[in-house]
Amino acid sequence: MPALYVMIPAALLLVGVAVYIFFWAVDSGQYDDLESPAHSILFDDQDPRHQAAVKPEETPAPDDKETPPRA
């Protein structure tokens, strides 16, 4: 019986902390967008056409085609 005097307040404290963390997560926007993380796994991390993915020594010339001479 004396164990109940310790366990019941500890359980209530634990539930109170869990409820506080849940409401903090909702207020801070943790549950605003539930769809994007599920779709982001379908895409590559680095897009080779994106400029940030190109290393400086691999930067292509701005125009690889020769321009025809003007008449």
C-alpha cells in the first residue's frame, strides 16, 4: 500500500509532462505539415542540375556553343 502513495503521484506527474510536451509540439508547429516528409523520401537529396550541387571546378562554361559571326 505505501508503494501506491509514490506510484500514483509519479504516474500523474508523468502524464502531466506528456500532455505539456504534446501541447508544446502542437503550438510550435510540429504537426503543421504531415504530407511533405512522406513525399520527400521519393526525391534525391542532391539534384545534379541544381547549382549548389555543382562543385566549383566542375562549373560548365556559360555558353558551350560557338556563336555564329555577325554579318
